[in-house]
Amino acid sequence: MKELLPYQQLKKRVYGILEHEAHDLFGRSIAIFLVVLICVNVIVAIIDTEESINAQYQGYFYTIELFSLAIFTLEYGLRLWTCNVNEKFQDPVKGRLKYAITFYAFIDLFAILPTYISIISVTVFAAAISFNLLFLRAFRLFRVFRVFKLGRYHDSFHTIKTVLSKKKGELFVAVFLGMIVLVVMSSVMFYAEHAAQPDKFSSIPTTMWWAAMTLTTIGYGDMYPVTGLGKLLAAAVAFLGIGLFALPAGILGSGFYEEFQHRRQREEETITCPHCGKEIIK
């Protein structure tokens, strides 16, 4: 086996830490640090919207944001640098471009890009009197989406992704069926109620709001039928809604059950090497 150069060894070591293949104390410490930093960012993004708290601790929040931006930028850069350790991204240029369009690479980029846009916007438009501060606040709120970075650090996110991938066909059929019911019921209700309530059921797209709220059994009460035919249709839509939303719930429930059964079976058929920590099939 060809011996790796020090540069290649360093790259492989960094890759193992970032991808949680390093089972030593340092590797685990880095993973815990990143998880804690992500949680802190999400908490700050939430409480930052409270004006009284923001006014008092704005400086601390800004410091945390700059520190987090530096760490997440470094992490993103290191992931791009080490990704070709993986055989799927071996090519130094095409491999990195291929990695950059993966789901988690997008999440990593999205975790830092809004902050950079916000900083650049402040720098460029600071002198403009008409600059809209709501634009900056919108970008600040994007920090809460850093919670999706936690998907790298817990198997639960991978389980959800696997189930959604396996059941995407059945879920598409359920959603498509729901859209058909929504369009048909909105059209029929429009013709049933338009003459009696032209201000509320003014068009089919407007009626779709009523149909969506009724199908989901929420019913805000801002739109409701007053004619006999409309009430009969509303009752039918309510019953259909119960069945329509039970369908995807059943699909997902069976998907999770199958995935957990598969993982349990795999655990029974594999053992862990005490030296490297890798799974070995019996």
C-alpha cells in the first residue's frame, strides 16, 4: 500500500474529523463544539427579535455572529478542500464542484452567505438614506436555518431523509390527490356560494383558501358557506380532509417502521472493530 505524504495525511485527518470518522477525543470535541455553536446561533437568532433584549445585548450578539461566521466559513473551506478524499469527489476540480451541489454543502453555504450579503449591503448602502433596514433584518433571520447543519451530527436527520427518499413516490401520489380535491372542491364551492357571498367567494383562487383551511380541519372562520348546497359541500370537504391527511401520515409511519426494522436487523448482523471503530458484517 502506497504511503501517504504528510500533506495527504493531514487532509485525510481533517476529513475524518469533519465527517465524524475520527473516534478520538479531539474529533469528538470538535463535533461537540460545532453542535453547541449551531445551537447558540439558533437561540441568538430567536431572542434577537425581542427588541428589549436586542437593545441591551446587541454588541454581544454581533460578536457571536462574527465568531460563528469565521468558524463556519473555515469549516466550509475545509470541507471543500478535503472532499476529494472521498472516492465520489476524487477529481480536484469536478469533484469539488460535484460536492458543492450536494444537500449538506448547500446548507453549509446557506449558513454563511446571508451574513456576508448583509455585511456587504451595510458597507455599500450605509450612506443611502432610503436604505431599508427590514432588508437586513430579513437576512439576519436566516441564521435560524443553521439548525439544519445539525443533520450532520445526528442519525435522526439521516433517518428522515432516507424515509422521505424511499417513500417519495407514494407521497407524491398523496399530494397530487390532495391538489385534485382542492381544485375540484374550490371550483364547486365557488359556483355554490358566489351568488350569495360575492365579496368572500369572489373567485376560484380565493375559494382555494377556504378549501385549504377546511381540508386541513383548521377553519379560521373568515370564510364559510351560507347556502344549503355550500354547507353540504363543506361537510364533504371536512370528511375528505381527514382521510387525505391520514394518508401521508400512514405512508410516513410505515416508512419509519421499515427503516427502524432495517437498522435493527443491520445492528444484529454487524459488529464493531475495537481498533478502528468500523462496522464489520458477520
